[in-house]
Amino acid sequence: MLKLVKYLKPYVALLIAAVVLLGIQVVCDLSLPNYMSDIVNQGIQQGGIVNAVPEAIRQSEMNKLTLFMNAGEKKEVLADYTLLDRSTLSADAYGKSVSQYPALSKEPVYQLKSIDNTENNTINSVLGKAFLAASFVNELAAQAESGPVNLGGTMVPKGTDLYELLQKLPASQLEQIQAQMNQKMNAMSDSMITQSAVGSVKSEYKAIGMDTNKIQSQTITRTGLLMLLFALLSAACTVLVGLIGARVAAGFSMNLRKQVFTKVESFSNREFDRFSTSSLITRTTNDITQIQTVVFLVIRMLIYAPMIGVGGAVMALQKSTSMSWMIAVAVIILVGVILTLFSFCLPKFKIVQKLTDKLNLVARESLSGMLVIRAFNTQKFEEQRLDGVNHDITKTNLFVNRAMATLFPAITLIMNGMSLLIVWVGGHQIAQSSMQVGDMMAFMQYAMQIFSAFIMISMLFIMIPRASVSAQRITEVIGTDLSVKDPKQPETFTESQKGTVEFRNVHFRYHGAERDALSDISFTTLSGRTTAIIGSAGSGKTTLVNLIPRFYDVTQGEVLVDGIDVRKVPQHALRDRIGYVPQKASLFKGTIESNLKYADENASENTIQKAAEISQSMEFIASKSEGFETEIAQGGKNVSGGQKQRLSIARALVKNPEILIFDDSFSALDFKTDFLVRKALHSETGKSTVILIAQRISSIMGADQIIVLDEGRIVGKGRHDELMKTCEAYREIALSQLSKEELA
């Protein structure tokens, strides 16, 4: 899979943009549980009061709070407040302040200055503890109205003003009382101290005359709007990353498909012998689609999941370190389930792709050979053959899907179990005042985010192994070492020996074969001459002509065109001089004209018409109402075998090449058409070198040179009349087709 990463290079900028957007999305998603916690803790439980630092406090109440502070704390707190009094304010300012703080009309009020967050956090702890201490003293004062109470180890009589008493106590005794109270509060977290002190702050606001309902609604509204903003920003990032991921994945697959097809175009026949057509089709379509899907998921999830997982873990630890063990246990169980499943499923992914190849092969053979299947009434056999492969792939897919189907219920069970455990443990901590309700809810949300990260990663683990198999198959094609390559320092053709083809001591052996298919082949054919090749089936005729355009390279010896070894010139330059008509005629979907122009897209109408006339194609073309614009179906299925061969011959003639190779290209023609085509070729292609493979003696009797092959060796070479006298193999073939009188 990593070998294909280089094809993502054109999309680096988009990938960076996706990472940035995912980072923004992670920040937004991690912020939402915190804001939810603030709404529950501050907006609902604390009545909209966010901390223990009151916006305003009566002077009498501040004097009580300072009793529970040391000298440094008292100085710092008072420095952060401004004392509002009738004597220190102008008439207008006093009026505005009274409308804001009605209690100011009765006594001075301290108003909080504009301070930064650091200072606010510092005095929040001091004031929070002071409010709790004052609350404790208020409870004692309520008890003192009905009887004596114990204050710092001293019994105080009934009806005593405890605050007045505290003011009169010696500093040492007052510090002792403060230490006892601080010891009780040390077991509480800062957030619990703040939440406990908020009730006192709210009571103070009511005493001052402030609207506490308005404060609560403003806090909830402000936090809710921030949540909405972050949620919308997260959604926007999700959409943009989805668009980027789709664009990158589609572009990547397009480039990969183009690279595979380009590579396949450069394959020689040896590479095609290694990769079947059905396998190459599967690799170019199904395998690349698998990779495209995974690339999209990787961009969308593989970057996001670790970020949200790590971020969720950090945020969860900030909410509660004592409950983090639950997440760790759940994650360990989840990873164990995932690894167990994948150990069973991973080998099956490779089997699925191989079975897909086999299914494509069987389906392609059955569809292309339908006429033969019907002719021999073997439909049932083909159905059983396809059903066998289909059953195997279905069985394997069912095994994988059933195994994977257990993954998500298992994840859901673990998640729900963890949620119940968090609620149970968190409920006990809330009862012990060591945790707030909002913090427990936020912790649960972060735990869900961590699990969602693992769910995303598990989804990728389902896709990545299968895609890695596909990537390996694609890499096999792209990384195939070509057996036919262009030379690093190519030579150029000269005009002195135009059209000359020479074989010098040529040997050729197919890859993996035990013996040579061609042995010690030597002959020369000159421009304007016709060389015919004949021999029994399997004698190496097609193999021999395939060496000229370098569909294969010789194992030993040389094939020279215009005096230059074909391995020393670029393949394009070599094939540009050759017109090739294969043994199996092949046409492309389009029109007759587009198929003929396949040889030369700039060919004139006269050239096309002349080629059609030489190949004896004009008769059936003229019979069509649309002439050269007549549609040709895929593979030329709407024309006969003879018409297909004639159009293939015409296509080669449009190219007007120096060398014309006909690989048994007249086999589907009747004797009359065969004669007319050969006659026209002889008169119209006098300057071209013609190499002709034929099974009919009548097709080659007029050749300038006839090569007789038998088991890959030349057993006869010469003209027809010479070979009839000197070559037994040729004579046997000739007499099996024609009488002595016809051969004379």
C-alpha cells in the first residue's frame, strides 16, 4: 500500500488543508462536552454564577469573609474590588450604581474591578473557601440562638454574635479556627468548593437586589450559543473534509487507473501470458475501487480518529483521574475483540480477490462463447461452473461479513457497559461531593469520543487489509519488469535498406518452457518482395512474426529491420514502419471509418477508400446505407468473420507501412475473395515488404520466397516450384490441398 503513496503527490496541498480542517473539527468536538458541563454545573446547578468571585458584595459581608483569610489573601482580594459609597461617588454615578445594586442605598458595596483570568482563578479559591467558612459559621450562629455551640474548641454561650466574637479573638486562635476549616475543605476539589460557594454568592446577589434569574438565563444562553457555534463549525469542517477526501480519492484512483492502463499498454506478450485478461480487468476496476474507498476513509478517519482519541483521553483525565481506569479496561477489551476477529478474517480477504478474478474469468468465457455453449447444449454445465465459483465467493464473503457483524454489537455492549459503570461510580463521587454532575456527563461524552475513535479505526481495519491486497495486486502490475524495453541509447533507421527484414540465427523460448519454440532461424526478405511462411499447426509461424514488432524478444540471435537490430530502436519507431494484421481480427466499437483511421487518424478519404478497395471491403460497405459511417459493435460482432478480416487488412493498408505482416489473415475469406485480395495487394503494395502466414497453398504459390517451418525449424526455403522438388514437408502440405495438375 505504501508503494502507491507517491501517486498522492499532486494532492499534498489538499491533504494539508484536510489535516488543518480536521484539527479545527477536533478542537470543536472536544469543546462541546465542556460547554455541556458548564451548562449543567454553572447554568443549572450554580444558577448562572460561574465562580466564587462575586461581581458585587456588601461591605458587611466582605468584612465577614476577610475573617477567614490571612493578611496576604485579604490584601489581594480587597485590591481587586472598588468600594462604592455615597460619599465617594458623584450623584449621577451613585444613581446608576443604586439602580444596578439597590442595597447600595443602605450600605457601601464592593464592586469587582476588571481583572484577568489568572487573577480571577487566584482569588476564586480564596473567596470560595471564605464563603464555605462563612456558611459554616452561619450554621453555628443559627444553632447558637437555641443553645451553646463549639467554635474552634471554645464553648460559646447562647445568643452570642459569632462574627463579633471572631473579630475580637486573638490572631493565633483565629488562625487555629481557619486551619480547622481548611482541613475540612482540603478533601474537596476546586470545582466542588466553587459549586458549594456559589449558593452563598447567589444569596449575596439577592441581598444586593440583583436579578439572579437574568444572570442564570444569560449564562445558559451565552454557553448555548457557543456550543451552537462550535457545532456549526465542526459540521462545516466535516463537509469540507468530505469534499476534499472525495476529490483526492477520485483523483488518486484516476491517476492509478491511468498508470495501470499505461503500464499494460507497454506489456509484451510475455507479460500478458503472466496476467490473464480477466485479472487485469479486475485489478483496473474492482481493486482500484477498493483502494479509492480506503483513501477516502483514511483522509476522513485515520487522521481524525487518533486526534479525537488522544484529545478525548486528555480531557477525560482533566475531568476525573480516578475514573480513567474504566476507559483503559474498556479499550483493552475492545482491542482484544478486534485483533481476534482480524486474525480470522485477514486471510479470507486475499481469497476473496482471487475468487473475484476467477468469477470474472468464468463469466467472461461464458458470455464470449455463448454461441458455442448453445450449439453444444452445455448451458447446464456452464451454469454449474459459474455457480461453483459464485458459491465459493459467497461462502467466503458470508464468513467475513458474519465475523465482522459481531464487531459492532460487541463495541455497543462494551460502550453501554462502560456508560453504566461511569454513572454508577460517578454517582457515588457526586454523593461524596468529589465530583459535579456536569463533569460526570462530560467524562462520559469524552469516553464515547474515545470509543468512536476506536470504532473508526476498526472500520478502517476492516477495509485496509482488503485494500492492501488490492494494492499489492496493483503494485504487481505497475512494478512488473518489462521483458521488452526501449534502449537507453536508441539508434535510428536509415533509408538505405528500407523495408528489409533479416533473421540471423534466431532462437526463441517461451518463459518456463523446456525447449525452444524457434531454433536457428535465418532468412532475409527485401523491400517489394513477398515472403510466405507455412507449416503445420504449432510449428512456430505466429511466434516468428511476433518477433519482428517485438511482441516478444529473441532468446538468442538477431532480428534486423533495415539493417538494425530491433532491440536497438524505440518500439514506437519500429512499429511505425510495420502494418500488422493479426490472426484473430479485432475491431473496436465505433464506425467503419474510425476503425480504418485507427492506423492513421489523419488519413484522407481517398486513402481510406483505396484501402477498402484493395481489401475487397467496398462491396459490403457500399451495401450499407450509412457507408463508412456504419456502426461497428464491440469486437465487430455485427459483421461476419470475412468482413472483419477484410476491414483489418484495410486498416493495415491505410497506414501505408514499409512492412506488411499478415498472420493467417485470409483464413475466413472465400477462395475468390482471397484471390482478389492477393492480386490487389501484389499490384498496389509493390514497394512494401510483405510477410504472409497462410495455411492455403493457393495463397502462397506466387510468393517470392516461401519459408517452411516444422517444430520451430526451417526445413525448406525457396519458391513454390523449388520446394515441390526439394522439401518433403512442403510437398505433403501442397498435395493434401491441391492436385498435381493444380500445383504444376
